[in-house]
Amino acid sequence: MSMMNMDRGDRSDRGDRFEAPTYEKIKAKDEELDYKNVELLRKCIGGQGQMFSRRRTGLSAQRQRMLKNAIKRARHLGLMPFVE
């Protein structure tokens, strides 16, 4: 067994590299994802204006779709820029 294969088996430290921000306010079912709440929507957008993935936000598919529509609506109404 080569040294390379032994290193591949130990991947337990992968999660320690990056501490993801929490999206608890967005995940809350009672919290409505509204296009007028721009501060909340900005937390889900990266530096180049792209939405974060479901994997990064931890949202369900339905909540991610609602977030996408709210961001699109806010962009078209001029509340948020398309590109940062």
C-alpha cells in the first residue's frame, strides 16, 4: 500500500477548514422569504452576485426555490444589484 492511499483514508479534518455561516433565520419556517428584506437576501449571495448552493445554505429544495425567486424579484425591482 502506497503512502498516497493511506492519506486518502483520513478525511475527518475536512470540515474544519471552513466555518460556514449559519442561515438559521432563513431556515426558519415561520420566517417569510420576502423580496423586500434585502439584508437577509444579501447573506445568501457571494461576492460575484451568485447565489450560494443548497449545500452551503442547508436549505430544503422548496426554501431554496423561494429564496431564488425572492432574489430575482429584488433584482428586477432594483433593490439588489445583479453583480456586486
